[in-house]
Amino acid sequence: MSTPDNSARIAENFARQGLMQTLGVSIEEVSPGRCVLSMPITPAVSQQQGFAHAGAGFSLADSAAGYAALSLMPDGADVVSVEVKMNMLRPMVGTRLIATGTVLRAGRQITVVRADIEAEDAAGNRKLVGAVQGTMMAVQAGFRDVVNS
Amino acid sequence: MSTPDNSARIAENFARQGLMQTLGVSIEEVSPGRCVLSMPITPAVSQQQGFAHAGAGFSLADSAAGYAALSLMPDGADVVSVEVKMNMLRPMVGTRLIATGTVLRAGRQITVVRADIEAEDAAGNRKLVGAVQGTMMAVQAGFRDVVNS
Amino acid sequence: MSTPDNSARIAENFARQGLMQTLGVSIEEVSPGRCVLSMPITPAVSQQQGFAHAGAGFSLADSAAGYAALSLMPDGADVVSVEVKMNMLRPMVGTRLIATGTVLRAGRQITVVRADIEAEDAAGNRKLVGAVQGTMMAVQAGFRDVVNS
Amino acid sequence: MSTPDNSARIAENFARQGLMQTLGVSIEEVSPGRCVLSMPITPAVSQQQGFAHAGAGFSLADSAAGYAALSLMPDGADVVSVEVKMNMLRPMVGTRLIATGTVLRAGRQITVVRADIEAEDAAGNRKLVGAVQGTMMAVQAGFRDVVNS
């Protein structure tokens, strides 16, 4: 279950992700098996056509999906990405991106996740711009090696 | 063929990718069907364990693979990511990441790409930390929509 | 819109897929943007532990997703797979597999699809065993080359 | 190391994969971290245009990659697919398909694999038609659950 402690655990973990601060990402919501993050679309995260870069959308979705997975893991666990795949559905244009990570299947070691990435315009309208599917793995705090842990 | 003009085209395109500047990425090499980019590993691109974030490695590899694809496209074309998948092989630790994008199959509309991501330590030793495979699409300059173009 | 003609078009197309007959696949349902296929789980589609082979589940899901995409394409179009990714959530055990293909985003050339694979036991209970995400492409009848068409 | 015992272990395991027999697959080669399988292209494995079905190529590559992974696992281990992704590069046409599975990174639990799929014509010429990247997991013999093992 996600408890206040669980949300606090994720907020503390998130605060240590330097990339999330660099990209201006905020936590919108955490509940068991679900995490929503948002990021402003600015020139600092753009690709050459002025859209948000695929890598910016991916970063947001990877963290959202990872925290969705972590929200169902026991205390003392941390999470790492094993593999993540993103399809681009539309250009990532608007005022901000919102990624909603959800858990398809939580296992003891491996958790299968999805994340939907929406772009929101100035009027608050949202469109689905990216679809993410991947695998997260539980590791112990102090983890140093994805594959050989 | 990649000509000096081709390298110039990619350098000009790269300079418009705000995310690449935010992440401190440099072009190391461009040749026909191949592009190498590097990024320093700093706290600004970290995840919670102090490694480079999966999204930082992905951003680097996505651009490297995209420019590998663009290097084989005709003048007047630009490139967008259709879908990209990354497997994490080891934690992204060291002084910098190097992504080498290559083209598996260049088509008129769709180009299939791979990128290897290596982490380099202070002594210059490199380890493979990520493996990327994806699809890029040629679009006209001024492109505004991935799917309906 | 999926019309009776559309369903007929998909049934005719499906009948030409030799692999579907080899694997004993049946069409359960076709509607606009959606196709459901089923396959009995028998020793003929097994892997070494007696479960359905990942490749059997993939084949089912690839066709379901492809026909979901085709159901939204104009007359005279045919469909090919550009790339497909499958996560295994649980062993594929039971009496049959059911794959439900849906369209996330239909474009003129490229359609992004998902498919869920469920395993059904003798009592009719279903569990999600696989999650598929991929890209389909519209081609003309008589198509002979995925990338250079 | 792959020893005669290792090759024998894989041959025995392969013989229990009913799908491989249904599709007419043969083992061409097994060495440490590598496995080559072949399959005749016949109407029994076709899609609607007469090419080999994506699912046939995937099945071949998934087994080749899985056995490449298994070849580096200790005695008493078996292998299951966690996730596999395939890009189609060209139509799968010719007399047979050959899939070469290789290991990118072998870990204690998780092994990252690639497989190249080639189509061979009657004259013995080969073209790359598919590129596969995925994750395999070591399990104990008697394994019954991918995620919760």
C-alpha cells in the first residue's frame, strides 16, 4: 500500500535525481502503482524543430514509471530501469508534458510498467504524445550494478 | 554520402537542440550512417544513486542515432524519432557517456538504427552501459506531426 | 469506420496468413481500431517448460494489432509490421491465449498499436500474460519492401 | 564455457520446444554466448503477402537469443524471455531464415541479448531482414512464474 511514508520515500528519492531538477520536473501525484510527473516545455528541453526532445519525454516517463514501480516495493528497496521503450505519437508541443506511470505487473524482482505521455496546451487541453512500456527492477539501497546485482 | 556540407548540416541542426546544450552534449564524429556524441556525467544528469539517469543516456543515444539516420537522408530532409528502445547493461557511471549511433537499414521514409552507449572513466577506459534500437523517420523541414505527415 | 466490408476484408486477409492456420488461430472480433484473436495452447506451440512459446503469443498479438491497424486504413491498403515489442508478464499457461489489439494512434503512414495477451484456463478465467506495443505501416497491395516502399 | 555438455543441454531443451518443431526449426550452431537457428520459409509460416510472418521470424530469434543466454548460465538453470523487441528491416522472403542470437551482457539474473535475422535465397545469398533486442532471465528448472520467481 502507498502510505504517507511511501509518498515521502518517493519524494525523497526524487529530490536526489539531479536530472529531474535540471529538466524542471514536478511530482503531481503518487498512489500505489501510479505516479504522475510534469515538466514545462521550454527551449531548454527542445529538439531542432522546437518540440520537446524525445529524450525529455523519455526522462519524464522513465521516472514516472520507475516511481510507480517503487510505490509497490518494500521499504529498503530502490528501483532501476532494466529497459524502456517509447513510441512517439505526436510532436511534443505545448506548455508542459505530463507522464503517468502505471504498473502492469509487480513481481518480487521485476516490475512491468507503462507510461502515457500527454502534452498540455495553454488552455489545459491534453493530447497523448507518447506511449512507454518497460521493465523496472528492485534493488537494495546502495545498489551498484544493474545486471549482476 | 556524408560531405562537409552534410557534417555542417548536422552541426547546424544539433545547435538547435536545446536539450543537447542543457545536457552539455558535444559532437565527436559524423560520417555516413554514423554519429558519435558525448556528454559529461555530472550531478545535473544524475538519478537517485548518483549514476547518469536512464533518460540522460537515452537523450544522448536518441540524438546520436537520429543524426546517423539524417546523415544518409537527402538535402531538405529532417529527422524525427518514431520509436526508440533502450536496454541498460550496467550503471552509467564515470566521467562521460559516449553514444555511437549507426544505421542498420536506411529507407526512403523509415530508417532503422542502433546506438551503443559507453561510460568512460577518468583513465579513458570504456564499458558498454546501454544498447539502443529504434526507428527514425524522414520528414520535410517545417514538419509538425509525426504520425500524419 | 469498420463496415461489414471491412470485417470481410480482414477475414480474407487473415485467411492468407499461413502461420495463423498453422497455429490454429481464430478471429474472435473485429471492430474499428480493435481486433481480438484466439489460439489454443497445445504442445504444438509450446516452449521447453510446457507454456506457450513467447513466439506463439507474439504471433497472435502481432496479427491482432496489425488487423486493428488495418481496420482503420482505407480500401486498397494492406498492413506490415515495422517493429513490435512484447513484455512477458506471466507464463502463458491455460487452454487458450486471447490477444486484443487496439490502435493508440492511426496516421496516414504509421499506426501505433498495443495488444494485451491473456491466458484463459478451462474455467474461463483470464490473466494478463503479455503486453505488446508496436508500429504498423500502411502499404499498397502488392507491397514488396518494408523500408523502401 | 560451452562444452559438449552445454551443447547437449541446449539440444535437449530445444527438443522440448514444440513450437520449434511445428515451425521446422533446426539448430545450426551453439557456442558460448551464441546460438544460430534456421527455419525454412514455407506457406505454413507465411503472412498475407507470402513473406514469412513477423511472428515466425520472432519465434526463431527469440529461441536463438534465449539459447545464446542459456549457453552462459550455470547447470541447473533454465531460461525465460522477459521482453523482446524486433524491428523489421526487409520482407522475410527466400528459402530460409537464419537467426543468430548473441549475448550483449550476461548477469546472474538478467541477460541482455540481440539477434540478427537473415533471409537466404536459393543461391545462398543472405540479407538482414530483422533486428532483435531483448532481455532473458535465468530461472530454476521447474520454474512456473516469470515475474514472481
